[in-house]
Amino acid sequence: MGDYSVAGLEDVCVVERKDLPDLIHSLNAERSVFVNRLRLMSRYPHRLLVITAALSQVKSPYPHGGVNPNRITQSLLAVLAGLQVPFLCTETHELGEELVASYLYQVHLYHWLETNDHGRLPDRQRPLALSRVRPKELKGVSNRTEFLRSTVLRSIPFCLPGR
């Protein structure tokens, strides 16, 4: 299910990533398959659809296929409202990779905090900073990017659709 998860958290976390041509194809030619996949994703506590195209590109006319951009946009909003699968649009493929990695890092971090009785939020009820709470795996790691490269990214299995 999905393209990305965190090793050991595959039953609670899933990320699906689509570039614009794939999104258009999935919402038209393979609509029922893609919607079914999104329905399955909606059952996961942590789920995210990442589109590696700016929202302005999603809303602009497409060079091929005669697909109405408003139909694609409305489909994405229906996924958000009806299936409660959030989506992010990123300007580049690389930014999409960074956001996927950061999201998976946050899921991993909060899971670690909860399973080690640190709770979801610190006493002051504000978001956690990497510098305040350092799980055992973070000892000696100077920043989040280093952590992502050394730990989480190595443990993220890539799943091909349909496997």
C-alpha cells in the first residue's frame, strides 16, 4: 500500500506520491483503482498524498488528453473532504522527496515518544523540536537531515503499486 512508509510502522503510516501526469492518469483512466487505493489509505492513522507539481500546475490546462483541470482539483478536494486523505502539492520532485522524508521522520519521532512514555506534546503543549527530545537513535546526530539520511531514509521501504 502506498509508495512510502517507515519500517516497523507500515500498519499505521502510508504516503502516496504522484507526479502530475500520473495523477491525471490515475484520476481518469484508472479512477476506480486509484479511489479504492485512497479508501484503503484513509484507514491509516498517518496518511498523506504528495503531488510533485504546484497547485497552479494542477489548475492549469494540460497539454495532452483534454482533461479539465477543475475536475482534477475537485477530485483532490473530494479526497480531502470525503476520504480525509490530506494532500500536499510541491513545486519540484526534490521538494516532494524532502517533504515525504520530513513527514516520515515526524511520524517516527512521535511514535517513539508515545511508545517511550514521553507523550505526544511536552508540558507546555507546543510542537517538539529535535533539539529538545533526542531518542536513543538521535544521540550524536547534529541535525534532522543527518538523522533522515542515517536512520529513517535507510529504513523506508519503497513499495511498487500493486505489491
